[in-house]
Amino acid sequence: MARTLLGALLNKASTAQTPVPLASRAQSNGRMFGTGRSAEAQMRAMTATGTLFAIVDRTSNATALVDWKLYRKAKSGRAEDRTEVTSHAALDLWNRPNQFMPRQEFVESQQQHFDLTGEAWWVISRAKGVRLPLEMWPVRPDRMQPIPDRDNFLSGYVYTSPDGEQVPLELDEVIQLRRPNPLDPYRGLSPVLSILPDLDTSRYAAEWSRAFFFNSAEPGGLIQVDQRLSDDEFNELRDRWNEQHRGVANAHRVAILEQGEWVDRTISQRDMQFVELRGATSDAIRGAYGISKTAIGDFEDINRASALAAKSWFAEQQTVPRLERIKAALNNELLPMFGPTTQGLEFDYEPPTPPDPEIEAQQLTARANAAAALVTAGFEAAGTLSAVGLPDIAYVGKPAAPAPDTSLSDWQDSVAGLLGDAFENAQRWVAVEHDDDHTCGPCREVAGKTYRNRAEAYADYPDGGGYKDCVGAQYGNPCRGHVEKRGRKGEGS
């Protein structure tokens, strides 16, 4: 027996019941919430004014450009400990939702629907006899209707095609993203509804401006005649006037009146204020979406620092909430459709917030100081880095003290060999020994000996201290002698 439209939806077995009825019996019998006309009007509003178009285009593009990855959750529960999964059917589906639409276009399309109507709908496509999702399609919100259920909240959905065909869909064939509506738990809430009068005002103001320029961009006037005209005379005068003077191309042409007098009409202050309404309407539209002027390309009176701050604000306040809503749909509704293979997996997006070099430098300095303080206090150096959020770096201990710089001495010794006695007398090396009862014979004999350069001095006194032939060193008594440079003659030893 063929299933009826409602039978296919209402006879579906349920797994849970709502604690209180959220839909009336009449609605449970097939009467739908909302109307498609309102959702369609909200989507058409995108082309009603440039401000709304710019807002929706900017938010949907920013959301679509963010990259996504699939991760396996870590036991620690920390995001930085997760392992990236590069091969999975769910990841392939998200990267290519269907054969005609890459992920970026899919996300941009569904985000346009969401920003205009407060709803986004994904319809899941499966092959016959296969429960795994094969494709996803974004569909227009005005063509989707949820079927409320008094006991189970929701029985399914109905999609109405452009030809009027109604297609029943099961709960696991549809993913809905919506901005909660305080008056309707089944449908989303659109910011466009709060600015419909402003959109109408903007459209009327645009038509007024168009008519103003169409009529030569000048205020209107009157042709005054001193006698009553017949219908034929009136039509002839009107047609000839419009033919010769109406339109911007005919502005300021000299008028020749065979009969009648032209009476000018000056533009009023009220008319000028009507033109300014379009600016006020743009402010109202931005207010409904919480968008600043800079977010849609108005960079008047802004510097580089303010621009960076505005970019960061847009990412945090506009892009991230939209990404979080998509993330919830992927992890809570799409991934479970792939069965046990997705246990412990989750989708996540790359942070859209632009990095702040100044803040990053401050954070790095603070972490490095914290790590140094912990190591000084006695904590293990290897584990301290991860504790303060720094990457693992091999710890090799404190560096050795640098060797003394001998480049100057080497240069002086080389020059001494070139200049002869003049430099030798100024920079000679001399052996210095203690002269007492403990001084051995070899040390007493070498005391006062001068050397041409350091190499010669160090040959007798390795590293500058301790005579090589000292007898005391043979008995464990270190030599007290050393070599040192002697100043110029007459300046002391």
C-alpha cells in the first residue's frame, strides 16, 4: 500500500517524547509553521539595498574562506593534544559536499540563507540501500517545512519543489541550522524582519532619486496658461514638452513656449531631507546585523591600528559565531551518520582571528619568564616548557663560559715580529717568580727572563702560569710563577 505524504512522516517510529506538547494537534496533523512567502521576501531583500548586500556578502564569504580539519580527540581533553585525521569519508564529504559544489561554495550559499532568513537547510543524499551520506545540498529555506509532532516534537520535513511537488524527508535526511526564534521553536529568526520598513524606505528613496534625475535633475515646475485647453491641445503640449525637455540628456535646453508661461518650483528642505533618508537606512541595517562601517569597506577616518582592531573584532564577533553553529551541526548531526568509525572524532575550524604581533610577543616573553622562574626554583626544565605553553626544546644545560678573546694579543704579537725592537720593548713578556726559601732553583734562574711574544712565553709557562721545569711541581707543590706583559720602558716592570 502506497504511503501518503503525511503517513510517511507521522507513522515514523519515535525514540523520545517531549516533556510538554510544543505543537498543537492541528499542527501535528500536517499544518505547517510559517509561510514560504516571508522567507522568499527576506532572501529577495539582499538585492533591495547595497548595504544589506554588502553585509551578507561579507559575512558569508568570511565564513566560507575558513579552513576545516578533522581531529581525533585526546584523552587529556585539550585541543592542542588532538591528532589530525587526514583520511575519512566524512572529511571527503565536507570537502566536496556534492559533485557540483566545493565546500567553499556550499558554506557561502547556506550562510546567505542563514543571514537572510535565520535558517540554513542541508539535505542529505544517499544511494539506494546505503545509509552513509554521499552528498549534501543547501536548499532554500522557503521550500522547507518541518512537520511538528505533539509527542515527539518533530516527525520529519517536507520539501516543495519549484514545480509544486512535495517531497517527504526523514529526520536523518535533513540538517537544519537556525537562529532561535522566541515565538516558534521550529523556525529561525531573521534580522531582515526587524528592518523591513527601513528597506522599503530605502527603496522608495532610491525611486524618488531616480525620478528626480529622470526629470532633468531639477525640481519640477508648472506651465501656466491663461485659458482652458482642450484635450487635444493639452496632450500635444505635454507630449512636446516631454519629448524636448524630459530626461538628463535634455537638461538645460532652451524652452520655447507658443502658449503659456513656465512657473519654476524650488526644491524644499523637506525634499533634501528625504534624500538623506538613505544614509539613515544604512545605519539601521548595519545595526540589525551588528556590523560596523569598516566591516563593509567604509574606511573613512581610520588608521592602520584601528583597521587591525576592526578586522579582529569582525572575526571574533561575526565569523566565529557562524563557524560555531556549523561546527555543532557537523559534530552532532553529520558525523553520527557515519556510524562507529567517527567515535572520538570531531571537526574543528582554523581560527579566523588575525594574529596580533604585539600581543604574541608579550605572551612569548611572559611564558619565557615563567619558564625561567620555574627552572630556577628547581622544577624540571623539560616539563616546564609544556607547562607554560612553550614548544618542547632539547635542554642541554647552561652554556659554558666563553673563552677569553685573544685576538688582540695575537695581533699585537704578529705586529711585534714585524716592527722589531721598537714594539718589542713596549710589549715584552717577562717571567715573574717569588724569591723566598720555597723557590726552587730552576724558577729562581728563569725569574726576570723576557720573551719576544706570547708564544715564546707560553712555551715555558703553559697557559701563562707555572714554569715547565719547576721542581716543586714534581712533589705536588704547584708552581707560583707566571708570565705577564711588561709596559713601555720607563713605565715600570
